[in-house]
Amino acid sequence: MPDILVTDDGAIRTIRMNRLEKKNALTLPMYETMAEAIGNAATDNNIRCLLIAGGPDAFCAGNDIGDFMKMAQGGALGRPILNFLYALARCEKPIVAAVNGNSVGVGTTMLMHCDHVVAGNTAKLSTPFVALGLVPEAASSLIAPRLMGHARAFALLVMGQSLSAEEAKAAGIVNTIVDPAETDAQARAAAEKIAGLPPQGVLVSRRLMRGSPDEIVARIDEEAEAFKVRLQSPDAQAAFMAFMSRKR
Ligand code: COA
């Protein structure tokens, strides 16, 4: 089975992360497939809503740490990562997410670009960027403080404090908390509801609410520059080594 499954069903395109044995840690080809699936939706008039989903016990464990180590050696952030983040920022169609289990790093920051998030009651969101020697990405340094206020964003993005489903709801990331067995179906129902609305009304309202994506893209680039430097830092190297050689 591919690591990313893209399925069009009626007006909804589902993008499902499917590298379950690695808790949906994202590799460069996975980012590229997701970027294409989001980008192509723009020109497909049949698609009115996107749905991003993961596995039953992990939505996404963030970037693949082995890939981070390779990128640190190459001195650059993989282009597919940026393509994915730009696609999220520039996407004109509404995005719903279905989140169960762990959602780490970009698994959490991608939710900040979504329009409606359904989470299982055991979902756990975290962004341990700084502890890993890194800095926040996906324009989360801009979006999170706006969404939840500076203090809560600092606890999440800098201190690495995780959010339960309830806390994520209080922070404005999650809309609805459900039994984990119901997450996919409830997210699908939300996507169907959005897709059933007059499409131009949805697109224009969404554009007005979000404003220009240029500011978001500029922050993605600014963060990426800092991220590149931090990837090569001794702090990051030590954290990656610790993860790769941990004993369980
Ligand atoms: N990169 C690479 N491999 C990862 C990974 C990641 N981000 N996250 C999980 N994996 C791998 C594990 O190494 C393990 O591989 P193995 O079975 O070959 O040993 C497998 O996925 C299962 O992970 P495991 O840790 O056993 O699952 P868990 O349910 O106990 O914990 C997480 C899940 C997500 C909490 C934990 O895997 C984790 O903390 N991952 C790292 C998250 C992270 O720091 N991401 C980067 C953010 S910037």
C-alpha cells in the first residue's frame, strides 16, 4: 500500500497518511504526493472539500527523523516539504482533518491551516521543535499566537507542552471531539456538509476570512531559513541521535 492514499469520492478528496508502521512520520515522497493532491484540487471543479486523515493510533508523527538527519548533512530543507507547506497556505478549497492518536510536529502545525478539525478524545497534539534543537515551521509561529494567544502558543511551540483533545479544542485548533471510532465518519460528515454548500459562497467567504496567503508564505520561508540552520546544530544532531538510538 502506498504511504499516502488519495481518493476522490463525490466532491471530497481524501488524503490519508498511511505509513502506519512508522506512525505516519512523513518522508519527502509523502510530502510531494500530498502537495500534488492539494495543489491539483484547485483546478478540479468536482472537488469542493479536502479531507486529511491518518491512522487509528497516529495522525502523524511529524517529519521522519532519519530524513531530518540526511537534510542536515545536505544543508537544505527538502523541497517537497516547502511544496507541501505552500500548497496548504495557498489552497483555496476548505480542508477538514480527522485526527486520532499522536499528532507531532508538522502533524500538529498542518492542522493550523485546516478549516475544520475533528479529533478523537484520545488525540494528543505536540510540537517538540525546540527540545529537538529546531524552531517552529509551517507558519505556526504566526498562526498559533493569533489562534490561541501568545502564552498558550509559547507553551505549545517553545516549551513543547502537548495538548489533549480538550485543550486543543479550547485553543481553537479542534472543532469537535468524538469517540475515536467515530473520527473518520464525523470528519467525512463535516466535509459532506461543506461540500453541499454553494461552492462560490464557501470559496469567497474562506478567502475573505483568511486574507492573502502571502504573509503566511513569507513566514514559512522565514522559518525555513532558521530551521535549516538549526537542523545542523549540535542540539538537533544530539536529539536526532537520541531518538534513533532510544531503547524501548
Ligand atoms: N521519524 C522516524 N521514525 C519514526 C518517527 C519519526 N518522526 N516517529 C515514529 N517513528 C518510528 C519509530 O522509530 C518506530 O520505528 P521501529 O518500529 O522501526 O522502531 C515506529 O515509528 C513506531 O514508533 P513508536 O515510538 O514505537 O510508537 P509509539 O506509539 O510508542 O510513539 C510517537 C509514537 C509519535 C509518540 C513517537 O514515535 C515519537 O515521539 N516520534 C517522534 C516524533 C517527533 O519528534 N517528530 C518530529 C517532530 S519535529
